[in-house]
Amino acid sequence: MAEPRDTRQRPSDPGVGLPRRPAAGATGPRASVNAAELERQVGSLALSQVEGAGALAMMRALVWQGILARLGYAVPLVVLHDLGCLIVGLGAPGAVPRGIAEPELCEAWRQLLVEIAESDLVRAQAGWKHRDPMVGVVLARVLAGLVPQLPDDIRVLRPIELPVDAAHYARIEPSTAFTRYDQRQALAWLHTLTTHRLLPLLAVEQIDVDALRLFGLFRGGPGEAAAGVDLADLYNVMVSPALADVIDFSMELLPSILEVKRDAGQQVFSIDGYASIERRGGIDDLELSQLALDEDVFEQKYVDDELFYFTHEKQMENEQRTHYVLVDGSASMRGVREVFARGLALALCKRLALLGENVILRFFDSRLYEGVRVGAQGHAEVPYVLQFRAEHGRNYARVIRQLNAELAAPRRSDGKVLVYLLTHGECQLPESEVQTLASRAPIYGVFILPSGALDLGYLHHLYRVHVIDDNALSHGRRAQRARQIISDVEANYRGPQRPSQPRGPQRSAPGASAMSSGTGKPRRPR
């Protein structure tokens, strides 16, 4: 029987040039791949040095291969299979080398896997959620430094995304497929990994495990892999060392903040008879006067949930609220101000979202940028908070005018609005615009590291003011101070009063605003 023809194009083919590797984030070819390429990749698993991995490991490796293809990396399946199994705990390096390639190469690959298995990333595997996009991004981070060391004909290969349907692989034997197809790509990668072994070892050590834990705290729903986060955003978070301070502060703050129990949504009455008339219920409990409606009107009211029902349960429907968390992204916030503001914003948004509130997170400098909606399920706000950068100067008057215009727009469905302003002590806003905004929504102000005494003409229009000084930003106290602010918000989120309504001794600031210093103790008005 004739040997199957290798259909993959190579630079050595006359008149044929391979396309270059696409940029990160580009989408590679989808699953319409020929059988030869599919069997070639499965055949590379004959070089695997991981024991205890079964069919599930291979199918997950195919998913990781597709993720790296979308990021622009053409990596053989055996490399992703063995490294990925170590990272997620699906297998361990064997005690002796195995495989049908050169014994020296197999032993060198096994020894490299043994060294990687001793790293903090592998040992801390139980501390973060092994969603496939996260594992794929970690693998891309580990292997990125190896690409320049590959032979030229291997480095320029175009990534091909393989199908993940198990039916395609049911009858493929890796050892047989290895001998039938050219395995230059897999062998070249293993030679490069073992020759430049310090590159993957250093890359593994440089991965911030706290960043992985941070994403793990923001769990997605069942079957939800990365909760809508773009792969390029995940990758940028993993490769940027400048984000370490914000990640560390978030990990100080978030574990205790995210522990929340929501109250039940219904009150059940044990007495006989009906408890109330509600908009929801069964057809058997329909209020009889509703049957007198015209057929068309009845159907429309049924669709719009406007019919009345007798019910034994009283539905507790809270007033709809939208919380706007506005974070100053100007150059004045660089350094410790930025770390505290972004860590606090992340924790505050997630806390409110877990309490069932609508939360929108936005940055501003000379303009108010489009933000992200924060949900109890998902974590799209994490890379947004960590990565946002803007260099457009400062124009706070324009920002507040833009916000007032948005809130004044007709037919808004946000319900009651609350505004949280995280900025520095020199944030000069027009008092008239602040007064207009305060008439529409209570404003919480958090002013971080003012250069002197906080003296802003609009403070008396704010519902609550927190001043964060040097003492509050000390490493041991910053998380405690942030938790105090979140606790204050949570205590009032069920319906804060307008600034014009007195709140007794708690309203302790210039005029009638609530001012607290870095120690968290309110000051009484003079």
C-alpha cells in the first residue's frame, strides 16, 4: 500500500511559500483540515513522556492547540499535551523514558518535564481554575520565548486549528501514525526545548500564580470557559510585569470580599388562603377579572407579565439600581494611587454584582470612556481594570458634563443611579455640574493621597467622602481601609438618602457630606 502523501506545504517545495505566522489574536483556519495533518499531530503523542494521562487529556490538548493557533502559535500536539497535563494535574513525568524516537531526546524531554513539575506553577495547580483558555494562555506564555530559537522552516509554519470531535481520533494509533508521517515539526520543537531548557524553565517561574488565582475568583457559569474575556487580553495580563502590584493588592482584598450570601427572593406564608396579588403566578391562580379582557389585550398582557395572580408567596422585588464606578485613569494616578484605586474598584464592583446590583465600571481622564458591565458570573472586568491605559491629559469638567448628559438622556432603563468617584485630591470639578449630578444620584467620593488638606469646593454636594492618606496606604492597612469603604457602601446600598436629607451624626464633613480620614473615623462638623 502506498504511503499517504504529505499535503502540508513547506518552504522547500518548489514555487510554494508558506504564509507567515499571523499576529497574536488572529483566527487560524478552522476544522476543515486534511486527515494527514490530523494523524500527524496525533502521531506526535508517541513522543509523550507523561504517564497517567488518558483520552480526556488528549481532547483537552486539542482545545489548547486551537487556542494557541488563534494566538498565532503553531505548536505540535505532544508539547501542549505534556506541558498542559503537568499544569492541570492530569499526569506526571514517567520514571523512565519512553517513545520511539531517539532515546537521548526522549530522556532530555522527560528530564525537562521533571524540572517543570517542581515549579510553583505546577505545585499550586489546586489554587486556580484550570479553564482551557487560561491553560492555553499559560502555555503560550511558556512557549513564546522558544519560537525565535526554532529552525526557520518550522518557525514560519502557519498554525492550523484541529477539530475537537472525538470521532475523528477514535481509530488513530499514535505509534502507527508517528511512523507514517513526517514528524519534523515535533522533533524540532523537542530539540529546541531541550537545547534551550532554561527558556521554558524561566518562563514558568515568571508566571504570576496570583494572577491565575485572581481570575479563578471570578468564576463563570457552568460550562463557561473564560466568561467572555478575549484571549489577547488574557495573554497581555500574563506577560505584563507592571500589573503585579494591582494583582497583589486585589488578592489581599478579594477573598474576604467575595464571601457573600444573598437573601432569599420570596417570603413564604404558612397561613391558609392567598397572601397577595402579584404579577407572577400560575394560570390556576389568575385573578378572575383578567378573564374579562379582550383576547388580544389578554395575550399582550400575558407576554408583558402584566396580568394579576393570587399567590401564597410575596415576591420581594428590589428597586432596580445601577452603580457607576468611575476610576481616574489620568497620569496623576500613577503609582500607589493607581494600585489602590484599581484594586478597590475591582473588589467594589464584584461585591455589588454578587449582591444582585447592576454595576458599570468606567475610566476617565479628559473624557469618560466606555466601560464594562460587571456581572456575578464572568470576569471581563479583570483585564479591563488591570490593563487600561490612556494618555489624553485631564479635563474633568468635560467628564462630568458627559456623565450628566448621559444620565439626563430620555428613556434610560437604569433605574436609580449611584456614582462612585475614585480619584486624587486635585480633581477640580465645576460645582454647578456636581450639584446637578448630585440631584440625580448620590455620589461617593474616594480621594487618594491628596497633597495637603482636601479643599474642593464641591465636597458638600457629595453623599460620602473618604480620604486615603499615607497611613492608610501602608502595606498592612490598605486592604483594611478598602474593606471599610466597601462595608460603608454595602451598609447603604439598599437605598442611600439624598445629600439634602440629614443623616444625623454620620454626616460628618464640611457642610453636610460624610468625610472620613485615612483611619476610617468620621470627623464631626464644626
